[in-house]
Amino acid sequence: MSQKRLFEEAETIISVLHSGERQDLLILIIPSHDKGKRLLNNQEQWANAALGLFADLFGGATAFKTFKGIYKTDDGEILEDIPILIECYAKRTDVEDRDKLVELLRFAKRMGNETRQAAVALMVNDVFHEIKHFR
């Protein structure tokens, strides 16, 4: 087998770079504790549901367990967490699709409400969005 055929993905990668086509990075944080500092017993269920949603909306995602997180509320209270990060690379057209974005935000708000969060974090590329209004 020729080296060119063995590494044909190199040509695809170069072609995408030259086309200017982009993908956007979305990260949703799944909390381990509520704002009362009580451990959630359903974190993995939320993570699995988020993975399924990202698959439906954007074609897939990967979940990462983290070492630790910390959040300072508007009142100055420090909340510690051991979150799961759901990470997805999505086509720009999918991220700009209002219906898909609303569905993702609906999920984030429902999770924030049901898990009693001070805020839910959603990153889009290099911008951190705090979702605080759940109803």
C-alpha cells in the first residue's frame, strides 16, 4: 500500500484547512453537587442525557470527568464541584441553528432547575456563558 493511500486523511485535513470551513467547540458542564453543596446522585444520568442530546443535535460528543471545579456565586459564596464536561465539535451551521440552540438551552435550564444550581456553564468556542434563569 502506498504511503499516499495509507495517509489519505492528510489530504482531507489540508483541504479543510484551505477551504476555511470551521467547526465550533461546545462544552456543557454537568455538576456533581447542588448549590446547597449536596452531592447529586444522578450526575451520570444527566451526562448520558447530554451526550444523547449532543449526538442528536450535532452528531456526537465526548464526556470528560474532571479533577475539580470551583464557582463563586454573585453573593460571594464558593461552591466546589467535580463536574463532567461534555465536549462537542459542531458545524457552524448547526451551532447557528436557532432550534438546535434552543433545544440545548432548554436542556441546560431544566438541568439547572432540577439539580438546584446557581448557574449552568456552556462554553461556545472561547466564550463562557452562564445560564442562570431556569424558568
